[in-house]
Amino acid sequence: MGTIRADLPLPETAFYRRRRLSWTIFRYIVADTLFSFFVAFLFFFFIFFVNQLLLLAQQILTKHVPFYQVALLVFYSLPSIIAMSAPFASLVGTLMTIGRLTSDNEVLVLLSSGLSYRNIFLPALAVGVLISILSFFTNDVLLPAGTVQFARLYRQIVVATPALELEANSVKRFKDTVIVTGPVTGREIENVLILDRTSDGERRVIMAKDAELKDAGREGLSLDLSGAFVQSSKEIVRDDYDYASAGFLRYWVPQEDLIQAVSSITPREMSSTDVRKEIQTKDAELMERLDERYYKSLTQALSLEDSLRRGPANEAWNRRENYFSAFLREYQANQALRNDRSLLIYRLEYYKKFSIPFGALSFVFLAVSLGLLAKKSGQTVGFIFGLIIAVIYWALLLGGQTMGVRMGTSPFWSMWLPNILAALIGLIMLIARIRK
């Protein structure tokens, strides 16, 4: 009978190899995925660059803004484009890599060697985690910083070139002033409508057939109106109004109003920490207003109850309908107050700041499972499928955001549902593939 020497290594079994992770294959797939990601990233970066930045640059260049300032504006806008491009590039890059490995039979060779699907999935997962973290950092740190610099430079441009703020067939708001413009030819504007509030608190409407835009330097912006009609009315007593007409009227928009018009920062340009703090502040303010409304509703309800309890013999009985109408108004106002659109937008943007960057991680499950189905031309098929999925994902994201604003659906589910669907579908397909 033979003996087994303890100092000799046991032969490597297929079961052991299936549980082992080959670091050579890991590095190979990671490098290939990163290369495909870089190619896809350039594609998406170019698309978003053309759609957003070149249009902005063109509008500014037509106002004779120095080229170096336009270049700086483009540079400060890059973080938003990078944050949007990275998740979709991760999806397409992973699909291209896994599709090529499958169509070139490298996956078949890997499985025939006794290695498991872990050697394919884990490298793709590692790349997805890395891209998600970098995308979140870009969206949460670089984007707010770039927005601050963008707004600062744009304010300088507006101060130097006030005409930049008025365009054809547009509505512009400057603090307490709203200017509606018709067709614009050079500095000539047709059909101008101005809505503002005077220093005395009066509401004013100014209409003019023609206007000429002039740069008043440090004074701001001026409009020379021809054939103007002016109507002003009191804030409280609307029947008390004045009107006048003039062949020529000069209207001023101060420089401070121009600066304020481009200084506001939306929640999209804030960091997640700042958005969360703003949500907490808005929540506290909303609770105070709701408490006030609740107290008014309760007062009207108690008055209504008291009138009903006393019966027709009491004079309060004749006011029961007024009490009920007042209670109904307070109740409706309370419900409208609960659906605070501003607060809802902030919550949607807060969850969106996490859902889009970490969409790269959700796409890994779907990209790997679909890539394993490729038969021929894996890279080309992966690129095409990646574009289709990116369009569907973007449509779902916009649909969720629209439903969140208009229908008041949960902000979390509105922003995270596309990611959850991508991960869930990919995981189911991947498990089915492994069992097969």
C-alpha cells in the first residue's frame, strides 16, 4: 500500500480552483474595463459638452465677451459634465469589456479552467465602486466649487456687459422686476412688457412698442422705450390706480439687481451636506406654518361645533355655514402647504446627488449579465446596448423627477427606482446564468 507524504503539495482540485480568485485575471479585466470606460467617457463627455457648454459659449460670444472669460466659464462647468458622463460611461465600458471577453471565448476558457464567474464579476464590481466614488466626489465637491467660481465670473461679465441678460422672446427676472421681450434685432427690442414694484410698494405695468437696450456701465442697464403706456396701482386698494402714456421713457435696471439675478444657486449646485441642512431649515419653517394653520383650522372647527351644539335657538346657528367655509379654506390651505414644492425639489435633488453617481455601481449587475450573452462583435453590441439602456435610464430618471414634483411621489423612490431596477434585473439574469 502506498503512502502520502505530508511535505508534498496536494494536487489542485477543480473545486479549489472555482473558489480561488486569480489576481492576474482580475488585473487584466480591470485594465480592459478602465480602457473601455475611458473611450465611452469621451463619447458621453463630448455629447454633454456640445449640448450644454457650446450653446452657452455661443450665446456669450455673440455679446463680444472676451474669449478667455468664455474659456473660464467652460472650465468651471466641467464638473457637472464629468459627474453626468461617468455613470453612463461605466455602463457602456463594462458592457463592451464583458461582451468582448464573451465573443472572443475568453469567458469560456476561464470557466473551462475551473475558475468561477467571480473572476469576471468582482473586477467589474471594483471598477463600478471606484467610478461611483469618483463621480460622487465630483458631484458633491467639485461641482459646488465650480458653480461658485462660475457665478462669480458670470456676475463680472454681466456687470461689464448688461445686454447679456436680455434675449429675444424671453422672460427675465431682476429682483422685483420682470421683463418680457419680443423679437430682438441688435439692441432693438419689440413688444416690451415690464412688471415691477415701486419704492412706495405700488405695482406697476409698463408696455412699449419698441425699446433700445443701452449699457449704462456701473449704473446697470437702461431701456429707452418708445410709445410707452404705464399703469400703477396700490397693493391693497386695487381700484386706486393711475395711468399715463409717453412717447419716450427711459427705464433703469440697477447693477445690484443684475448681480442678484445671477447669484442664486439651485440645490443642484450645492453639496449634499448643504442641501440636507437647507432641507432641515425648510422642514422647521414648514412645521411652524403648519402649526399656525392647524390652530386656525381648530378654531374654526370649534366655532362650528359650538354653533351646531347650541341649535337654531342661538344666533351662532346662522353663522354655521360661514364657520364651515372658513374651516374648509383653512384645511385646503393646510394641504397645499404640506405639498411645499420648494421643499420637494430640494429633497429630489438630495437623493439625486446619490442616485446618479452610484448608478455606476447599479449598472455593474446589468452590464455583466448582458455582456455574458454576447455571441459576436461583443464590443460593438455592448456599446449599442449601453446607449439604449442609458436612454431608458435617463427617461426613467426624468419621469421620476416629474412625478415627484407634480404628483408628490416619494423623492427616494423617484430618484432610486431606476438604479434598483437595473441592479435587480441584472442580479436575476446573473443568477440564472450561473445556475445554467
